[in-house]
Amino acid sequence: MILDRIIQGATIVTLDPLRPEAQCMGILDGRIVGFDEEIDGCTAVSVEDFAGATIVPGFIDAHCHTTWWGLGLSAVDLQHARGLDSLYELIEAEALRLADEPDAWIKGTGFNHKNHGGHYPDIRRLDELTGDRPLYLRHVSGHLSITNSATLRLAGVFEPDFSNPAGGAVLRDADGYPTGVIEESAQALIQNLLLPYSVPQIVRALDDATTRYAQQGITSFTEAGIAGGWIGHSPIEVQAYQQALRDKRLHSRAQLMPTLDALRPITAHADDMHGAGHGRGIDLGIGAGFGNDWLSMGPVKVFMDGSLLGATAAVTEDYCGHPHNSGYLLDDPEAYRERVTDVYRAGWPIALHAIGDAAIDLAAEIIIDCQNRFGKNALPNRIEHFGISRLDQVDLIAQAGIAVTPQAGFIGPLGDQFAELVGVEREGWLYRGRSLVNAGVIIAGSSDLPVADNNVRRALQSSVDRTTENGLVLGGSEEGLTPEEALRSYTEWAAIATGLIDSRGTLVRGKLADFVVLSGSPLEATDIGSLDVIATVVDGQFTFDSRREATEKTGARA
């Protein structure tokens, strides 16, 4: 038999208990056809020798914001600014750069108040630098933004009848003047001035973003919110993904979560939707799982509370240093119960954003009630982030079979801030690892990009050592995973949590030929984060190959 490719020379970590390791792998029509002796006597159009390298299943980022990040790649990068004067210099330089484009916005991403002594920019200084030009600076958490008076004026904030929207706020100083900080759902006031983005803009963002995903070994991802709410970019966002796929500008497989706000009431036969005849969904009866191996629909994304960095995640005890502040839910609990139940009854699995333990209580209650009344839907139900969780909640969701997506990649850059906000007594509750695995909870590895970067190797190391920038071991070493468990969280377990384990997550004959070639073994490396991605393969085709890039650079210099 003539195969498309034979991969040899590397140690192949399959994560398949029947054949944990191999040295040779055959690929035909984008699928794995066999290993080692199973392909003896076969030839191939292409033989790739990765002598000394290690191959693992392709990484799956189970919760990220690809369009948002891709669009932000052209914005001013604020993450390296230290001190507000440095930030003001970046804003001033961008205003000068845009001097000949009077209608252009100044946009920035990656602001974190920890880099500025805990302070936020002064709106009056921002007004001096920007004048009448709109300004949109996104906080690294994604749950608040910073703007100027000109933008607030466009958004109607200065109108006499203005009031904060449900689930968000325009923050004000002691005199009642806006500070420029806008929390949670109130961000839609700014975004509505920019939306909708065009399909070509989104396609370009997807191309830019997933090209970089390939460089990190990411072969599949779940887009955590499209089409509606403050996280959506267009009511026809799926069309942009389809266009990117047709144009070969989508370089990783995508699962799309529509937001709750993108679904609407629908009516069907009285026998449908568990005998109710009505629910909440998308026209034509399209639901989770619809699509193909490259592009499919996932569960419905629901925001229930805010962020930990902004101290808006709903917790049962006040944040340290923030008396009488226990965060908040973004809507009334009864409204969540009613709307999410409508979605679930219509056949959609649900992914509920719940960071604080108070929000987790409500999320678990809703999911368990839906499962008990209507059974399981097409894909697993999930709690996104599961950031501050009690042990009783861990046991509860384990028994209910609910998957979670905690972000180990947060621990290094953000862990010290988290620990300060919750205090010593609750530090062990933060972004758990070992206690979840021991209870039998499925952990899906995820970045929440652009809140943290999507360097999976660093996230794997953080899952193991749980060490913050300042050397704190978050929650203690007993919450650390083994290297193999860490790897499974971004491969096999992520595939289970996304309902895609039949086609990916492990390297098994018949599954998709999606894999990553690393410079060493993540099971044996002292520092997994120091490993290099040599190549990424999706559908048996290279989406990234550092060997070819190095050759091209050498040729260009010659």
C-alpha cells in the first residue's frame, strides 16, 4: 500500500493504553492507518524523519477567544508597559500614528493594573492625549475596558436618562464623573459602536490567530462565544468561519459556542423538546455537533459572573481588601434558570461561565436539574473556569459528570493577584488540579486567550508545578498534576470534554492525523515549557514546520 506519509525517527506518545508508545506512524487521507509493524511493507509519497524528537497528540485549547485575539493583534500591546507614564506614551504614539486617519479608533489590549501599582489610567489624561478620537483599551481579564470621554459621549453615558445596564457598570469617581473604567456587560456600550465586524475582517483575524495557534502545536480549539452578547463579533460569525475554511485560512479545527444572547425562542411540534414544543435555539433546528471535523457547533456559552482580577466573580465570602464586595451575578438567578432550561430542553448542551464559588453553586444546580429532567444532550455539559471552588462542589460536579475548564496558564502571570484577592484560607480553592482529578472530574486544558497566552507547554508545566511569578506554589504542591495528566488535559481529556474523543485526543488507528512534534518528551522534561514545537500536523498536513522555515530563512540570507 502507498500511504500519504510515514512518520519515523521520533518517540510517539499515543496516550492509548493498548499501544502507549510507537516509533513509526502511517497516514492516509488525513487519518492514522497504523503503527510500527502494522505498516511494514508500506511505502509513502512522503517520509518524514524526526530523529530524536517526541510526537504527542495535537493540543486542544478547549476555551479561547480566537477572533477577539486575532483582531487585537493590530492593536497597541499594553502588556509590557510598566507605570502609567509608559502607558500614556504608547497611547500618545498611537494617536500620532493615526493623525491622518480622523475616524480611526485607538485600540489597545493586555492592560493589567498590577503593572501600574494597582492603578488605572486617569480619564482626564487620556482625554488630553486622544481629544475627540474614540479609545478602547481592553483589560487582560476581558471583563472590563478603559475608555475616554469622547467614547462615553458617543455611547450616551452623559445623557440625563442614562443608567447602567444589567450585569455591568460605568464606574464613577466621588464627584460622579466616569473614571473611564467599564465593567462586564456595560462593555457593550463601546462594542456596539464598533459592531458588527465584517466577514473579511473576521476571516483575516482567524487567519492571523490560527497561524499562531499552529506555531504552539494547537490543532483544535473551542471558540468560547460567538454571534451575540459582548463577546460576539457579528450575527453572521459562523459565515466568517466557513469562509475562512473555504479559503484555507483556518489552520486549526474549530468548535463554536453560540452565546445565550444569540439564541432566540423557537416553536416546534408539541411532541418535540421533551413535550414542551418550545425552547430557545437557532433556526432550522441546528444544534451542538452540527458540522464536520474542521468546523462544528459546540455547547451554548452562558456568562454567569464576572472575573477574579476585577473582583466581580460571584463569591460567598468578600474579597480580601474589598469589604462588602463579593462580586455579582450578571443576571437574576431565576432568569438564568428559565433561559438556560429553555436552551437545554431544545437539545443544546451548556457551558456556564462560573468563576466564583457562588456562581458555581448556581451553575451546578442548573446543570444537574436539566440533566435530571431531560437527560444528557449531544455533548458534555461544562462549567467554564471553575476558578474558586470548594471541595463539596468538586464532589458534586464529579458525581454529575460535569466537565470543567480551569486555566493552568493563569497561575504564572496572574496567580499572585488571585491569591491576594482570596486570602490564605481560600488560596487552595483556586484553579484546582489534583483534587479535581482525584474526584474523577474531566479537566479540559484551555488558555482563555487573550487573558493568558496560549503557550501550551508553559501551561503544562504550570499544571505540574503551580508556581507563580513570585514563587508561590498556588494551593500547595498537592494540587499539582503529573506530567502525563497535564498532557492528557490538553489532549485526551479536552477531547472528551468537547465531545470529540472519537476523532482526536489520542493517536489511534482510524483517528485524525493531528499531532505535535516536540524537541523532547513532556513526560520526562525538567521544564516542559522549555521544549520547542518542531512541527504541527492537522489532517496529515503540516500547518507549521520549523525545519522548513529555518531552511527558507537560510536560503534568503544566502
